[in-house]
Amino acid sequence: MNIERWDRCVPVFNVPLLTKPFKLICALGALALGLVTYRELSGLGPASGMNDAYAWGIWKTFNIMVLTGLGSGGFSIGIAAWIFRRHRLHVVMRTALLTSFLAYASGLMLLGVDVGRPWNFYWVFTPWRWNLHSPLLEVAVCMPTYAMFPLLMENVPPVLDWFHKRRPQFRPLIEKAEKVMYKFYPLVVGLAYILPAMHQSSLGALMLLGGNRVHGLWQTPLLPLLYVWAAAFMGFACVAGTLLFCSLVWDRPFDVDVLSEMNRITAWIIGSWMFVRIFDIVIEGKIGLAFAMNIYAGLFWIEMLFLGVAIVMLIDSAKYKDARLMFHAHLVAAVGGMLYRFNPTTLAFQPKPGAFYFPSAIELLISVGFVSLAIAAFVWAVKNLAILPAPTYSWYQMEAREQDAKSGAALTPNYAVTDSNILL
Amino acid sequence: MSKPDFPEKQTIGKSLKNAGVSRRDFLSFCGVLMVAAPVGLSLTQKASATAIANAIGQAKKPSVIWLHFQDCTGCSETLLRTSRPDVASLILNVISLDYHETLMAASGYQAEKSLRDAVEQNAGKFILVCEGSVPTKDQGVYMKLAGRPALDVLKDIGSKAAAVVAMGSCASWGGVPSADPNPTGAVGVDQIITDKPVVTLPGCPPNPYNLLGTVLEYATMGKLPALDQFNRPKFAYDRLIHDHCPRRAHFDAGRFAKEFGDDGHRSGWCLYKLGCKGPATHAACSTQPFNETPDVWPIGIGAPCVGCTEKAVGFRIPIFQTVDIQRVTPPEALPLVHMPMGSASTVAAGLAGLIAGGIGGAAYMAASRLPGRKDKNPPPAPSSDDTADSSLQDVGGK
Amino acid sequence: MALSRRDALKKFAVGSAAAAAVGSTSLVTLSGVAHSEEPAPVAPKNAVGMLYDTTRCIGCQSCVVACAEANNLLPEAMKLGDGVHLTASDLNSFTKNIIKLYKPVDGKEYSFVKQQCMQCVDPTCVAGCMFKGLQKDKNTGVITWNSKVCVGCRYCEISCPFHVPKFQWQGFNPKIVKCELCKERLAKGDQPACTSVCPTHAVIFGKRDDLLIEAKTRIKNHPGKYHEDRVYGETEGGGTQVLYLSHVAFENIGLPKLESESVPRKYLKWQKRVYSYLAVPAVLYASMVGVINGNWKKHQEHMKEDEEKTGLRAQL
């Protein structure tokens, strides 16, 4: 791959869809769906390791509470682009929105698997039945609304582009639809920021009701704020890491300037987050807990270590345009954020003495499988739709390849300047 | 008047034989004695009924003088109430009942003379069995024997006895006459006789085998059976009714009769809520049936135990008032307040490790292909059939 | 010096952001002031409950049997499928009431403890339940579960400070199971099954106020007999309708140390303030839309320019 400037979004055109890794990912997803049937028939007990003490397992605490944090790229990058006017980030918006949508979709589908009596969920449409004080209600109303309305709408343009290009008969219709959409676009985009702000913070508010059974280093009235703030930097980390990884596996040019800007923003968000977190702990007089000789202090310091190191790596890699370090930095930042959002739900949550939880094999497979489904959908989408950013000349390369394919000329493996290997 | 003709002191075995009690009947009596007094009676420590029979058979018939005080004669009646064999004949051939107002033929002056002679002839060797409480108020005028207050009679005759046995609750601790307000100052025999041990056999009435066991132990082994702190023989009084009650399972399961005649009562459920004093009463009624017939006792017929053997319970605590349960030991089978919950299956742990390792490995391999700082270390030329597991693209360490 | 349009827009954006921040902070503070006047929830007038005295309990488990019978939690439910009956080691989907034993290793003291729903005055489970699947009766204060609206999310299970609601992990029609003070029997004027069979009256039923008086009378008449000379549940966690008198430390019989402010009241304070009338979200939304609108127009201009420059269709 080489280092260029991203101007527009271009589909992945140099790699077929059904590669071996892709088939493997689909197989994992299919396995998960099969296991879901087992869960539906025999109940949650046999299909998971959840018990009466830890009634929430990784489906809720990880796939939803953690992965939708990672899937907050649409939210945080969007705010950076649209509200703080970081124009250069617009070119990565589609990637961010797609990752967000798939993270939310797979999370919400798994939520449907996780609840014990899903047939009663229709009460979500009856406001008179709502318990307005419940943070979980806020999540249950806000998350699906967000995923199915503003986020979905924001993901529609690539689809419209595809139809516009491939089905000329729809062009007038599409242009009319776009005009209508553009009229209300700011309203939709505003919703796409206020709704995740609400439900990502409500995800944090969920563990408030754990009271003093959530360890003091995590339990704080600022939990909702810290959760949504963490979602902000996790979204950046996820999207930047995705972009780097996609550039790698599909041999696409990447834009160090955009990535450096993302690095700096991420570092700033993490830094301010850490400041607030530590300040809150000190103000509440809990700093002593961080120096106790127990696993909770250990978890806290691991978090701080990951995130502190991430800041350094982010800034350093931005300065030296070091792609390898960038990838590591975003990985470390993402892991740190995931750990923070996971801890108060499970590792730093002791519901009663003697309680222990570890997900069962089936539970793990379903969790991984749903993530695989999201990845498979992502791969399918970026290979067919213009989502991933690229320089303008990539577009011309794509069109040239299409011409060759149509005219029957021999297809060279790829049009990239440097030779690389197709991984995905 | 001529001297009464006491039968010669025979051995018990000869006496029984003369009375026509078959060996078989006698052996079965010894068997009953063994069962009735499983522990605490050195007599029955012997291995078999035969051995007991031999021991008893060779013992000399002890002389027994039986005095009645403030009694209802129930304790005498209890001796006569058996089904098979006729314990009356057994008793009268096992002990030499030299004076017994209810059973003897004599009366009036003849009776008085009988008592004097019996005491004279067996002085220092007879067992004094007392039935009924002794009034102490107003110099004991409330019960007189031939014009003498019971208090004096007891002191007199008791001083000449080898051993004293208080038969029944009244003689043991005062019994019914001592119930509030105890107008006669009724007390047990052991409050009067203080210079020698008084074996108390409380009960209203007690099981006849309690007396038999005590007497035979004395006659054959020459000593009194092991006694508890109230001088009750341990072989009969060391257990609570509750601990051996046939209805205990119902108590443990929470099945209680709540009213006489209700379904629970008809089903034979525990009578605790109707005021059964079993949990506070030491007696052997639950294991040693009256009339040698099981269920011929209050609880057996659905009447709550009134605690007739216990001084603090019988005729003191109202019949239908519940008592506290003593001697609660927690069973080992209850769950602890905090039980461990949840575990990790090896398969799951392995799988989780595999996933984490896979992601971490993929991330590392991917990163190594990215160009480093100023391309100082260009990524290695990749091989042609690399099939890295890139199942999760963006994060590691799950 | 005239402001360029760029600078003006920039200032507008910053100004809007500042306004939004100030606006929402003041709204939150205002609603905070408003809400801080809210009194703590109290038990309903006819609140009923139970008083359990560990010094009277003999561990006979009659209450466990009676509860199982009254609630149709039959032994069949306990079988593992191979004919083996399970003895419950904790409250679970077929055990609404259980007797546990506290017996430390040195065996110097021991106590039985009866565990069931504490019928809290300000229940955390009710506060968290999305569609009011768990509701507190306004008259008696008994907390009951409604199968018609429960989604099976188990939020009640993780939020209850006493770990009471239990989920049926087997089968495809799972319920949340917990003591409901035998509400059918209460409706008939009877008392709950457990209190009606206790042979020693270790657990008794009555109005919460009466039970508090009884508990305090016992404490007064036997000073030093009861731990800390107080009744657990009078103020713990905002108060519970099931009260405990214990001769051993409360933590030892599984009763957690709780503040007198209930969990929902203490921990959901800021949630309530921020979402009050949805004012804060509305203000933030309005200001965001304002900013985005300004940038949107600019973005559309850029898109047109790019389209003209490259000849390729603009991408949003």
C-alpha cells in the first residue's frame, strides 16, 4: 500500500467476495444462528453460563455494552466532522456509519436472543406502560430508534449511489429522493448525535442500580458521562483501526493526514476522559482503593496503563506518520475503552459473596458468531458499495477494471502500485 | 392374734416355678425387660434373655413394703395392667410384697399389725416403695395412716428401709396435690427422707417396667441403677418424649394438628401446636409402651402429652400451652448464608483463550505488515498463501 | 475589523456550543433544585410485612414447605430429571423462601436465617423495570410480578440489593420468581403461608408499623439480646417491609450493609435531573441542529465544487 490523500469513497474492487476467510466468518455466523435455535428451544440456562448472581452475561455486557461503544464511530466522528467542522473527516464518515450500524444491528439482534420473554417487547410501543425512571427503558427505546431511523438513513446514501450507478432507470427517482432527504438532513443528523449521547450514557446508568456492589473505583454518579465519553474515543479507535486494517488487507492507499488528525482527536478525548475519571475518584475520596492489593486495583491500573500508553502512541504515531504504531495505538485505546465499559458490569461487579461467572462455550460461540455476522456484512458492503475512502485515481482504476471485465480482457490481480497479498 | 405367716424367702426362680409361671413366659418377660431398659441397667447388659433369667432366677426375692400417701392408687394399678403375661403374678413372685394396703387381704387393726411385723422382720433389708405425696403443712394433718400423720410414718419406716423408691410423680416431686396453690404443702418423698438415696420414678402413672427394672437391678446386682440429677433411673428417664416420638417426622416436616378433630389430627400429625409437652418431658413412654401395646399412651391416641413426669411441666404449665423446644442443634444439611455459585467449564475457558489468542495474533501479524516509521523496517514480503485468521478485524484481547 | 464569513460561522458555532453548555447546565441545576425538594418514599398506609426473629427460629423449615405448597412450587419442579430431588441452596426459580444456616468455623455461635423478598419501601427492582413488570401495590406495598409485560431482561435480578428475584433459566417460557407475600391469601384476609405455620412464631405477619413497635418492644425488654439493639429494615435501603431481629451481626446472616437512602433515590438522582421533561436533550438537540445546519450548507457547496472538479457524482 502507499500513502495518499483520501478524496472519495471507493468500493473494494480488486478482491473477490468469497475468499476463504470470508467463508470462515460466514460459517461462524451460521453456527451462531444454529446455536440460537438451541437457546430458543431450551432456554437461557443450558445455552449460557449466566446464573442467578450474574444474570447478565457477555451478550448484554459485551456485545451490547462494549461493542456498541466501539460502534460509536458514527456518533463521535460525526460530531467532530459536523459540529466541530473537521472537514477532512467527512471522507471517513461512511465507514464510521457502516461500522456503527453493523455494531448496533448485531448487538440489538443478540439482545433479542438474550431476553427471556421477547414476545413482550411490543410494550415498548406503549408509552403509558413505560417506567420513565428506568435507565434500561431509555436504552430500549432509544437504541432501536437510533439504529432504525437516523443511523439507517445516514447509511442510505451509498445504497442510493449504487442504484444510481448500476440501475440508470432509477436515476430521476433517486435524485428526487436525495433532494427530499437533504432538506431534512440536519434534523436527522442532529438526532443521530443526541440519541446515542442519551443511550450510550444510559448504558452507563444501568450499572448505577448495582449500588455499592459495583466497586468504588467504577461506581460514580459520573458513570453515564464516562460511558458516553469512552464511546467517543472507542468509536474513533475502531474506525481508524478498521481503516488501517482494510488498507492493509485489500492493499488500498491510506491517508496519514486524516489518520493523524483522528489520532490527535482520539488522544485529546482519552486525555480529558482520564482527567475527569481520576479527578472524580480523588474528589470522592476513593483514591485509596486504587492502591489496595486486590484485583480491582489491578484492573484499574491496567485500564489506566492501556489508555495512558495509547495517548502516547497516538501522538507519537501521528507525529512520525508511523502506520504500524498507529494501528497498535488504536488497538490499545480500543482495548482500554472496552475494558472500562466491561468492568463495572462483570469484573468489578460482585453481586454477592461467592458468586462467579464465566461464559459457557455456546455463549462464547454465539457472541463471536454475531460479531462475525457483522464483519461478514461489512465485508460484503465494502466490496459492493462505495464506503471505504480512497484517492480519486482509485475510482478510475475501478472503472478501468470494470471495462476490462466487460470487454473480456485479462484481469490483472490488482491495480495497486506495490504488490501485496490478498488477505480478506 | 397369731403371728402372720410370711412365706419363706425363696429364690425368684423357685417362686415363679411354684406359681406356675412357665419358663417361656418368664423368658419373654426378661426379653421385654431387656427392650424396655436397653441401657443404664447393668442387669440387662447381659447378652440374652436366658442369661438375665438365670441371674434373676438365682436372686433372692427382695422384701418390699409399699406405702400409700396422698395418692390415687394409679401407680399400684399400673403394675397390674399388662396383657401377657400377667405381671401381677410375675411381680408377686419376683418381689415379696410384704405390705400393700390395696392388694393385701388384711384391714383395720390386722393391717396395722401387718405393717409393724413386716418392718420388724425385714428391718434394714426391705425396699420401701412410696406412692403419693406427703403433706407437710400444719404438721401434716392432711394425710394420716392409722391416726399418725404421713410425715411421721414415713420418717419412721423410711429410717429402717434399705432403699427408698418414690413411685409416681406424686411421690417423686409432689404431683397433682402439689399443683397451685398446694394447700396441703405436698412434697415428694425425697424432701422427707434425706439420709439415703430416694430413687424417683415420676409419671402419672409411670410404666411398671420402670419399677421392675429398678427393683430387679437391686435384687440381682445389689445396687441401684444409674440415676440422673433428679435421682431418676437413666434407663427410663434420660430421653425426651420428643426425641423418640413416633410423630416426630410430622413435626420436622411442619405438619401440625391445629384443632382436635381436624384433618391433621385425624391424619395423626404432630400435636405440638395443641400443647404437647413432649419436647420438654423426660420419659420413656414413646419407646416403652404401656400395657405392652404400642399407641396405648396419650400421643398415640391423639392427646397431647401433659408432661406428667416433669416437676416444672406437669400440672404446672396449662395443658394446651406450647412449650419451647430445647436442644436445637442445627442440622448439617442447611445451605450456608453465602454459597459459591457459578463456575467455568474447561471447554469455555479454552475457547475464550483461543478467541483471544486468535484476535491478538491476527492483530499483531496485521500490524507488522504496515509500514513503520520512515520505512526504516519495511514490512517483510508476504508469502503467497497466507491464510491468517482475521476473524475480527479491529480489536484484540477479548 | 469585519469578520469574514468563516470567522463568523466559527464564532457562531462556538457561541452555540457555549450556549448549549450553559443552557443545559442551568437546566440540570434547576431541575436538581426542584428534585431535591422531593421527599423520600415512605411505606404505604396499610403496608404489611413480616418480622423475623433469629432467636426464635429453630430451623425446622416448616415455612419452606408451606411456601412451596401455597405457591405450587412442587417437588416435581425440583427434580433434575433423573429422579433426584434438589435441595435448594439458595432462592431460585422454584424456591421463594429458604432457611439458611450461619455457622462459622469455630462454631461459637450460629443462627438460622429466613430469606425471601424484603418488600422494600423504595424497591430497586421496580425502579429498574422497563415496563412496570414489577409493581409495588399502593395499598399494601407488596411487590408483584406481571407475566404479561415482563420481557425477561433480568435487570431486577442484578439490581436487587438482597439478590431476591430469580429467573427460570430452563425452558422457553421463563418467569421471574420471588416471594409476593402470598398475595392470594392476603386477598382472602389470610396471612402468608410461612407465617401461618411457624411453630415458634419466629416469623410473624402484620402491619409494618405494628411490627416495628413489636420489634422495638422486644429490644427494650431484652437489652443486649439483639445485635446493635435495633431492627434491620427500619431504614436500610430506604426501609423494607420485612424486618429482622438478629442475635448475630446482620452481615453474617446475609443482610447487606445499606445506607438509609434507597438505591434508586441515591443513584438515579442525576439521571432524573438530566432527563427531566427531556429539557436538556431538547436544548442540546436544538443547538446541535443549528450548528449542523450552518455546516450542512457549506458541505453542500463543497460537494458541488468536487463534482465539477472531478466529473464524478458527489458522495454525501
